[in-house]
Amino acid sequence: MKTLGASEAKNRFGELLDLARREPIQITKKGRNVAVVISIEEFERFLELEEELIAIKAEQAQQEGFIGLSESEELLEDIMNA
């Protein structure tokens, strides 16, 4: 992964965008890592992976006997009305 300082990234912003289409670009400020610039395609891929992970976790929770939001709300309502 290529690294650019914040000032360099600012001064070469157009080039930064072109570089980010090919690979993630790490931005540093005062020697600290502060950001990574990625292409929109890579970002969308991350979003898809996140959605897949959430679906897997939800399925695992259901298999382990956890109840969903609507069931939780009904149970809470029953307890409050008792």
C-alpha cells in the first residue's frame, strides 16, 4: 500500500484519486496513520462483505436460540403488562 503525507495528498489530490482507483492509499499526518483512500468499487465490495457478515451473524444467533427484535418487544410488553 502506498503512503502519502496529508500535505502531499492535498497538493496532489487529482493524482491521489487516480492512484486510489488502482490500490488503497494510506494518508499520514505528523507521522500517524489517519486515513485510507480507496476506490468506490473497493468500498462497495466492503459494504457487500459487511452485509454478508451481518446475515451470517444473524443466522448464527437464530440457531443459538436468540430471539429477534419483534419477539423481544412482545416479551417486554408482556412483562410490562403483567
